[in-house]
Amino acid sequence: MTGRLGLTIYSNDALLKLDDAQFQDSIEYFDPDVVAIPSPHHERTVQRLAPPETDSIVLHRPRGTGPATSTSGSVALVHVSDIAALSALIALESENTFDPTGETYVLSDQLAVAIDPINLESRLDGIDAYRDAFPTSDLDGSYTHLTTEAHPTYHHQWGELTVRGVMPGATERLGRHQTDIAHLDLHADGTICAKARSADRFGLRAVKQVGRSRVTKLWEEGYRDRSDIARADIQDLSSPSGIGRPTAETMIASARAIVDGEVQRRSEATLPSAEPVFIDIETDGLTPTMVWLIGVLNRQGGESYMSFLARDPDEPGQAVEAFASWWSANAADRPLVAYNGRKFDIPILEEHIERHCPEHLDAFEDARVVDPYFWATVRDNAFLPGRTNRLEDVASGLGWDHDETGLSGATVGRRFQEWAADPSPETELDWERHERYCEDDVRALAHVYDAIDAPVRTERQTNASGSTPTNTAQGTLSDF
């Protein structure tokens, strides 16, 4: 059972916002096997700008059109335009069109998520007709049902139907943040890794200080892509376009970070000189009751990676206690690095250490915490590569080759919730796979940290004869 199929879905709003350069840039970024677009007239855009091997799906096809299928290994994606086309899937399965050992993803607009704001209940409109047309008892394969009538974060089990949302902005009225483009990696074991991006992450708009009106001015001055800005002279960029020098400097540094795949420093601030400890945590949700996995990379005296894992939901403090004990005994005097840790990892660890092993709380509260995200973006010390400042994007922008576990943070959290709610052979996690996912995040974090620290580390090595580099003071959480 192998295979992965990448599906990128463009909302109508996205295609209204994206110019050709942005659309092509988004295709290069997501690298999809299949592009889903709202209407037939958008097909010309895909044909002009996407690689010829990229399949396209028109979401709003005439009723009565048969299923459209794309495959990759044991993964099949089938788009159906109406209930009649849904019924035709049974015939396709009987003809061995799909690999029964893999996953078939059925994409349609026939299932619509609706919320009753008064009773705080949800319903799935269209489910009765859907079940009548697609009786799961008559099917041998495994199916996941993708609906364009729900946001990509939506996931729910409706009886025998596994339903996932795919359309960015579909549930904005329910408080979801508006996004324009969604990408889903569909895996042969039924795992879906989803991410959503706004149109302004692509083309010249990805450069800091470049809004929609400034794109037009830059084009008129001959700056057609990010490389043109990255290689621009500050004086040439600022004078004719009416752009101030500080803004021009920001634009050039931002463009260079993306184009060159390098951290662009904006200050002389340094990171701690001592060798840090890198960590990442996995929890049972955004407001967690359990930290069940802590990944730790310790490079002092030789590289060592450790997983502190708690498999038993009835022992919620097991991983935290093991980590805190190791930390107090071996690393309490060294910096602790966590990406976006100021908002998530560190406060959660403090809370759970206090709850489960308070004897280690004082040592942990005194930890010198470094948050590369906060240090670079909030403190404005550097521009990081990547279209977003998420660890995944930044590490990839710096050349990190991610371990293809087929998991995402949302998937990992949801699967542990399912296991904790009903521990059974059917819900048990592939623990080794989840540990590899966490380890990849920790090692990606170390890769980003090293890229940020590289200029200062070079200076330290140069001064190894005994002179002391300046500005190497350590600090607490408030500093980094």
C-alpha cells in the first residue's frame, strides 16, 4: 500500500486575486498532482501555467457528467458532480478501477456541513441521499469523502462515512479565517495532511512591504519577480518608485531570504553561545490535558536524540516527568530551544510539570529559553526564508529535507485523541511513525537555529584563540 497524491484547490476568490505570476508561483510551491478549480474557464489558466503532467478537476461541472479519476500508486481521487455520478462509483469498483488495498478519496459538493448556533449542533446536509447512492456495505475498498462545502480543517466521522472538508473559506461565516488556496496530501492509508495559504503569499506579494498597488508600480519599473528585487540596488529601487530607503532595504532583504534560501539578519543581536537543547512536544489538543510525546535533541558531547513517550492515557504525566527529570539532571544550565515555544511548548510544559512533578518546576522556570520564531519575527532580528514563518516552510526554505512520514500536527493530535478516548487495536497509533514525525520537527528546528546562528558561530570560531566575542549574554524567556 503505497502512494501519495497532492491536491491543490483554488477558491474562486483566489483566482480573482492571483495574477499569472502568482498562480505559477503557487503551483511551484504546492507542486500538486491535481489542481481543482471552480469553473471550466479556469482550465485555460492551468493549461498555460501548470506543468503538462498536472491533472485538473473542474468542481462545477454540468450535472450528469461521469466521475473524473486521478490515481497515484494505491491512491485514487474521484470527483463526482452529482448523486448519479456517485452511484457510478460502485460500477467502477466492480471493474477493479481502484486498488482495494489503498484509499479512494471521493470529492464532491453533495455533503454540506451546517451549524445550529442556538443549539450548538452540527448536521451534514445531503447525507441520507449520499448513503442511498453509496452504500458502504456493497463496497470492498476504503473511502474518504471530501466535501467542497467545508473548510480544510473539518474532519468528522458520520457513522460509516469519514468526511473531510477541502474548500478554503467555506465556513468563514462560522468564524474560520479566510484563506484562498488549500493543499491536501492524500495518502494510501487514509491520512490527509492539509495546509492553507493566502494569495498574498505568492509572487511579488510574498515580499515584505509589497501590497497590491505596489506590485503594479514595481512592474512598471521592471521588477517582475522576487529575484529582480533581491538583486536590486537600494538607490535604484527607492528613487524612481517613490519608495523610502528603509522600505527598500526591507524589501530587498525579504526577497533575498526567499530567493537565496538564507536567513537575512537585520540586527547585531546574537543567540546564546552555549550549546542548546532542542525540543518539540506533541499534545492531545490546543488546550491539552496531556503531553504524550517530547522530542529532545542534545548535541553536547556528541549528538543524542531522545523520545519521552507516554502511551497510556491513564498516566498523563509520564512523558513530562521523564523529561523534567532528565532536564534537571543534565541540561538545566543550558539554553532550551523551541519554535514558537513562547506561546505553546514552554507554557504548556510549565503547567504540566507543575501538575505532575512540581519538584522540577523551579529548575524549568529558570531555563534560558530561545524561541527562533519570536527572536526573528517579533523582535525583528532577521527575515526567515519561506512563504510563511511556520517551521515547515522556514526549514524547507533553508534546504531541510523533511522525513516523509505522511503526518501533520493536526493529524497527530487527532489520532492521539481517538486513541485516548477508546484505546483499542483499531485506534492504536503507529508509535514509531509518530516518533519519527516529532524527531523530524526537532531536527528541522536545529537546522533553522544553526542557519540563524551561522554568522556568529563563524566569528566565535575565528576568535577561538582566546578573544571574547561581543554581545553573547544569556537571557530568560523574555529576552528571546
